[in-house]
Amino acid sequence: MSLTDKTRTAAHELIDFIDASPSPWHAVASAEARLQTAGYIRLEEGERWQLAKDARYYVVRGASMVAFVSGTLPIAQTGFRIIGAHTDSPGLRLKPKAALGGDGLARLGVEIYGGPILATFTDRDLSLAGRVVLKNGAGQETRLLRFERPLLRLPNLAIHMNRDVNEQGLKLNKQTELPLILGALGEGEDAEINLRRLLSDAVQSAPSELVSWDLAVYDVQKGCLWGADEEFIADSQLDNLASSHAALMALIATNTPAATCVMALFDHEEVGSESASGAGGSFVADVLARICLHAALDEEDRRRAMAKSFFISADMAHAYNPNFPSAYEPAHKVRVNGGPVIKTNVNQRYATNAETAARFIGFCETAGVPYQQYAHRSDLGCGSTIGPIVASQLGIATVDVGSAMWAMHSARESAGADDHAYMIAAMMAAFAS
């Protein structure tokens, strides 16, 4: 079945968003550019806010972002409509002293961020992206950095030296077998000096000005549509930039909503969310409190508003893979391109309950899109999301949803083109409710 023009456009916009966002800091910058084009105004947390009734705003904290548009009705009457996702993805991050020299090669030491499928990072065209901090007079300056060319590689060991790899799987020692090859090291060259020169040249500064960095390893291969009818999407970081992009597009498309609509994109979900900019921090609560303050809500009305609010935690879902049927709950085989997935776990790894599931089903019906329901196998550990974290902090009704995907946490993931358009439509219906 061929894609509609609308679906194809949404899929290509997602691919462009991901390809421009090789790190969570770049993801926020990509979202910021789209918000500014749509007329959103940046607020700074350290400054006093002056909120105009008809204006749209966003706030950035690290690699997290909250954007909002005021509703036409009082907040105490409608509450907030909030959609949350996360900007980070599992992978490899450079250590503070990353440069390793020896055997004629310069290599970079890395730490594992979250739970990536390490084997998928071997033999790929890898590079670096993130942010660096520079000395700037008496202060400091942060700049984004990205190498668009292949810079690094993690070569596999030849099968002649690892005869059981196809039977036992590729196993990599996290300390000794993950350093990435950066280049040849000439006689008398120092790996640390070479690395600092490489990074400083990329941001047009002197090596002596380079203070520190947060740098992620990423695959430079661009995203694409694939399949007999190009019905699937392949790219890195679909978990969870697909959800982030859907929330962003839904918010930008929302005009004059009755309820105040909020998009919250968080960093650090893949490592537990316990940070100043993660969902376990105060970021979204701080922004909501300031919105309520500027709306002149007293404590009674603020609590009324929270009781009437609704939060959609959007994170990708596990699509049924017919090559591995034993990994799935038999009655919950969700399909790629089968519509948004409502995720349930009675142990509150997901925050969905019967009432919040029914409410999201209503959004899908309003938008005219299909929906699916997912539960994990009872004998497998279930991952979690920002849903239970935000629900417990704010005390608001919450549902966990996502688009179905294959190969979650691989360096190259797959999802459905139709599903992305479906999710945007369902989120638009939620903001309009």
C-alpha cells in the first residue's frame, strides 16, 4: 500500500529532524529552530517572565525543553494538556580523558550511555557530536560540535579469530574492546594533543581554550524510507526522537486551544531521568508553576488545574518481530503501521490505567486513526518511561503510548511511516481536547 503525500511528507520531516540531531543538544536546537519559525519566543529561567496571553513560549534547560501555548479558557477550568518525550538515546559517550595512544593508533575511550545493542555499533561509519565548553575571557561559552564525516570506527574481530560469533553472539568487553579507532599516530605524536586540536578546530577556537565536553558517538548514515512501498523508516534514534518530533509537530499545528498545551522534551530518560534536566527533576513542575503564577492562580485554583490536567508520555513501543515470536505476549502483538500503541503494566512501569487508556482511545477515534494495546511478556523484565515519574511528581492522570518499532536501542532502528502521521494526528486531538 503506497504512502499518501501527507504521510510521506511527515516521514521525511522526521528523517530530516533526526539527521540534524545527532546528540540531545542538537535535538533541542533542531526543535528550537522549528519553534522559532512558528513564532515561539524563548524564555530564560534566570530572568523574570512577562507572558502575553496570545504568545507562545519555550524554555531550555540543558538538553531538555518545555514549550507551551496558552489556552483560551482559564487554566483552573481546563487544566493542562501535556505531552512528554525524551531527547536522549542509548549509545556511546566520550570520557573526559578519552585519548589513547599505542600500537601506532590513536583511539578514544568511551562509556556506555543507557542500554545500546553494542554489536550494532561495529563496522559502521561513526562520528562525534555534542557540545564543548570554551574559555571566554573571564567566563565560559558553550558551543555545539558535530563532525559530519566518518571519523571513528569499531572494527569487528575477524571470524577466523572468533569462530563462535554466529552461535554465541558478539560479546564486547565494555572496558577493553570498545575504544574507537580515530586515526594513525605518527612518530612522536601525542593522542591527547591531536584530539584537542581536532575538537578546537571544529569549533574554530584554540586548543588552550577548550575546557570540557559532552560528546556522543553517532552513525553518520542518513535515514531513509525502505520496504516494497517505502512504508518503513530506518534511522538512528527513532527511540525517542520520533516521539519528540511528533509532539513538536502537534504543538506547532495547535492554534487557539481551549486548554493550555505543553510539550516537554527531557534528557536522561535512558539512564533513569534523575537529573536537573531529566523527568525526575523539577523542570516541568517549575514551568507549570510559573505559568500558574502569571495566570494569577491561587493555591486552590492551581490544585484544581492539576486535577483536570492530562499527561501523555510518548515513547516508542516494541513491534512484533515474526523472526522471534517467543519474545512477545501472544495476545499483544502490535504491528508496525498499525497505529499508536497504548502501553500497560500493572507494576507501574507504564502509568496507563483503564481510564487514561480510554481517554487516549478517544483521541485516536477523534483523529480517525487506528490504535493498539501492548503488554510485555510476564516472564521478561519490562522497561519503563517518563510516564510514572511525571505522574507521581505532578499527580495528574497519565497514559503511556508510542509508535511500534523494530530493533529498539540498535544503532539503526526501524519504524512505520504511517505510524508517525497517526501519532501526530492523535496528539493534535489531545491538544484540542
